Amino acid sequence: MIARYIQAMDALHRACLIIASTCLIIITLIIPYGVFTRYVLNSAASWPEPIATLLMIVMSFFAAVVCYREYLHIGVGVLPTYLKEPYREMLGWFLEACMLATNLFMVVWGSALVSTTWNQWIPEFPIMSVGLSYAPVVIGGAVTILFIIERMLTRKFFQEPEAETVSGLTTE
């Protein structure tokens, strides 16, 4: 059963990566269009900037989910390195419980925000609800909860990121 859950999380991870990548590609295409219409045609298009902002929100939440699953999220690795078992595992459980609480907060209060703002409209896009722009908070929180459950099932709390996900460039 755990193997099937992990397979499903692999597929979900891939979908999140595709969504985040697609958002980045679209942003990369529409921002130059907005600059072109403003400075070359002297007739600024009103939609590229707000669409880019909305896509940035979507990209941020889905990319954060991907980074969490690939162990690329910001974390302090010094303390777990110096801890011995069972304290290291206890710290892992504690940190995942904190992540779970944070993401449950995002889902519960994000859902309330979405429902409260659902009947308000974005001025630049009268067909799009303001509530829809807050939906990535709820979706990102829910997907992260699924990945937290996976991490709790596998008990891989402090795993090093895989080599292909980490850049070979140094920052020194």
C-alpha cells in the first residue's frame, strides 16, 4: 500500500513540476510582449502584468511543493547532523508535525479566504474571481500535506537531495 501511495505521489510531484514550469514559460513569454507593446508600439497592453503576477503566485506554491518533496526547501541541517537516534527521528517527527500544522492552517484558512472572495472580480479580468487567485494557497497546502504523509510513512526525514536536483555550481 505504501508503494502505491509513493507512486501516486511521484505522479503528483511530476504534475506540480509541469505546472510550475509552464507558469514560468508563460511568464517569460508575456512579459517581453508587455514591454514591446509599451515601449515600441506606445500602446501598453493591460493584461501581461496582472497575468504574470497571478502565474507567479501559482508557480511559487507549486515550486515550493516540489522543493519540499525533493528536500530542497530551506532548512537547518546542522542540528540533525549532530543528533543520534532516536533523537534525530524525534526531531524529524516534530518538524513534520509543524509542517503539517502550517499546511492545515493554509488549507483551512485559505479555503475560507477563497470562499469569502469568490464573488469578487479582478478588474483586469472580469471573468476571473479573486477567490480563484487564492486557490493556489489551498492546493499547495493540500499537496504538501500529502507529501508530509508520504515522508511520515517512509520516515525519511533528513535525506540529502538527489544529485540531479542540485546544481553543480558552487556559490563560493
